[in-house]
Amino acid sequence: MSKHKVIVLDPVSQEGIQALIDHDDFEVTRQEGLTEAQIIDIIHDFDAVIVRSQTTVTKRIIQHAKNLKMIARAGVGVDNIDIDAATKHGVIVVNAPEGNTISATEHTLAMMLSMARDIPEAYKELTGGTWNRSAHKGVELYGKTLGIIGAGKIGFGVARRAKSFGMKIVAFDPYLSDEKARDNEITKMEVDEVAAAADFVTVHTPLTPQTKGIIGADFFRRCKKEGIYVINVARGGIVDEDALLEALDAGIVKGAALDVFVTEPPEKTALLNHRRTVVTPHLGASTTEAQQKVAVSVSKEIIEYFTDNKITHAVNAPRVSSSVNEELKPYMSIVKHLGQFGIQLLDTPPQEIKLKYHGDIAVDDTSILTRTFVTHLLEPHFGEEVNIINALYYLNELDVTYKVEKKAKADGYTNYLEIELINGNEHVTLGASTIPGYGERLVKINDYPIDFKPEENILIIEHTDRPGIIGELGALLGEHQVNIASMQLARLSKEGDAMVLFTLDNPPAEETHRKIEDIMNIHKVHTIQLKN
């Protein structure tokens, strides 16, 4: 049997890829520093590519890589790989999300301490011949409050080490459970509460639409009058650089320690050269140990994929293959919409998930439906990092449990899917099916029986039923130029709890949302947006 050919295009730890080199099924070639044209000349021979950040794997390279099946990034970020081109050509892209955990954690502490004690400026002055102790008065970490935005592995690692300095920890993370926070002596807060409580704040989240600029002008307006110190060793863009510079100039931010930037190398020299900033060139994972770990991780991924067809850390989801049972394909859209719908109905993300597959569908392998559902449930938190390959891995990392129930019979339906999302006393139940001639239908929201097709813009209003309330809602939406496409009313009893669902041509503005809430007998208003 011919060997699988792997080419290493960037400096990667030799010890880290030794298992790949020693494996009988693989032939490893190292050729570093090649241009795009040089890579194109040779890439057609290789089954897998290993890169770090130096080499950009372009669309043209992928188009010429006729045998390529995997691109492995020995690190976390994959911005140097054309993900769309790889997915289009059926090439799996994997990374090593855990290899830099310790290094990024320790670099966060190093940046925080350097900033707190003004070490870079003191070093610069002293090596320049100036002895000026009074100009470099620092602050202690002891007794200070550290705010952590994003309590994943790195965030928790920073919390544990910061507690050894005598710091108090407050944190925001939508998936941080009360129990986990309590067990680790962390006070759960919302972002604005962290701003008001923290002396130092550090971010450890993916960059998503929800986290972009999460540390920005609004955050700084809520800070203590004594000021705050900001650390970012996660992703450029989580901290709004323009707002940070203004806050530094205004004295609201007393110091900033930045390892990552919106553009790298960074273009905002005013931020780099500010007297109260400590900056490093994206060194969070730049340790000998981390580089060895990420190389070991991607080597393992390549070996497992080519020998056992197993993938753990893919960052691009394959297209639904033709091997997926035809009976399941209509439900791919349903579970996608259930994930998007459910997470928007909850005030806080779930700690427990229950999935039910009833009827004819229960005889099929529904694992791809479960993974698709979880992918779209987690998407607001993880963005493009989560997909059908790694969705259950991320769910496990968040300590979210899930159970799947299958039954051969479905009361009233040929096929029926139901999901329940639970977080303490809060829960959401959604039921769905396909109805001949009507296609995808949502047939249950909590205790309310309904029947409507999920659309892009949905408005759900929970209220106490009374004469005239539907007319008031319609008039208000019309007044605010929101056109109603369809409406359905569900209620549990006469003049009791009820729910009205509108599908809309355009989403209501925040002002419209607030005015709806002010109508008498309105209990809760949900604005839902679904993506196809």
C-alpha cells in the first residue's frame, strides 16, 4: 500500500511531528519558506499539509492540490487558510485549539504583571541610562478584582492563578453555570456589571458578532472612577481599539496590555506607542512547550483521519454527503432552525439538552441531526469555530449534558422532533415535523400547540388573553412600518395565558420592541431571526 504523503511548509516542532514521521503509513517532507508558485508546483503530490502562520494556503494552492484531503494548522487561528475554498474542494481543515492553553494563560499573567508594575517603561529608561524610581510606581494585584470575559479553559486557568495573588474573580460567560462558578469561587456577572466591579479585565472568548467590541465605549463608561486595566491575549477586535485609545487618553483606562490586534502587524501606531500600553507581537502561543503540543495535536489528527477516518478538531464542516439517508435530509433544515430558535428564546444558555426523535425517523442514524442542532445552538457563542464535526466536543467542554430519546411511534405525526433546553428553572420546549404539502412546520412551543412554517423574522408575544390586544399589537406594528406576513394565536384557556406569533417582512426596531412590552397584559416579547 502506498504511503500517505504529508508536507510541512512552516517551522513546526520536530519532536511534535515525530509520531507522524515514524508511522509506517506516512511519508513526511519538510519544505519551508516556499512562495505560492513554488507550492503550486509540488502540492499535487500530497495528501495533507501542515502549516503555522507563515504560509498562506490560498484558493489557487487548493485548486492545484488534486490529492489534498487535509490542511492542519499547528495552532488555533486559521485566518491564513482559505476555508471556503477548502470546503468547496472537500478538504478538511483542522487546528489545535488546546495546545496553547497553558502558554496563553501564563502570557496573560505576564502581561498583567508587566503592566501593573510598569516593567517595560522602567526597563527602557534604565537601559537608556536613566535611574528614575519615582516615575514607575505600580499597583499590587492583591485585593484587586479581576473581571474575566469568557470563562473557558484559558479563562479558568487565569482565574486560578490570579486567586493565588489574592485577587477576587468576577466573570461573564453565557455558559458558566451557577454551580461551576460557586465551586471555583467566581462571581457570575453580566458584562456591564463586570465593568463596574473590575480593577483589571481580561478577555478570553472567540471573536464573533456578539463579542466584537464587547470591551468598548459602553464598557468604559461603566468603569470605576478609579479606572481599569485591560488585557487582551485572545483575539484582536474583542477590544475596540479606537475606544480603548480614547479611554487611555481620558485616564479611564490606566493601562492596556495587548498581544493581539485587529490588523497584524497593527496599523494603529498611536495605541502601540501610548505611554500606558504594553504590547507584544501575538506571543500567546509562542513557547517551546506550546509549539510541541500543537504539532503533536495535528500529527494525531492526521494519523487518526487517514487510518481511522476520525476527526476531532475540524474548523470547516463538510457538506451533507449523498450518503446521508434521504429520509433525514428534510430534517436538516428543521434541526438547524430549532437550534437557532431555541437559543434565542432562552434568557441564559442551557445546561441540559433533551432531544426526541419519534416515528419513522427514529430508525435512522440521527447523529448528524443532533450535531447540526447543537452546531446552530452554539453558533452565537462560538461563531464559525463550531460545526457538525466538533459540536459535541464543544458541548462537552461547556459541561452541557444532552440526552437522545427515540421512539418508533409519534402521536399524530409520521415523524416528530422535539428539543428541550433547560437551565435551572428556565426551560424551552420546541416540537417540529414535516407535513405533506406544507413542508417544515413548528408544531409546539412550550405548552402551546401551534402550526407555522419558520421564517426569517418572527415575533413571539406571551400575554394574558383579553379583548382588543391583538388589534393593539397590529396597529403598533403598522405604526412602526413593520409589515405582518402571517399571524397565529395559541392559548391554553379562555382569557388565560396566550401566545401570538407573527412572521414579519422586516425585524422590529428596539423602540418597537419596548413599546410592545408596555402594552397591558404583555408578559414577554421575543424577536427571533433565523438564517437559512
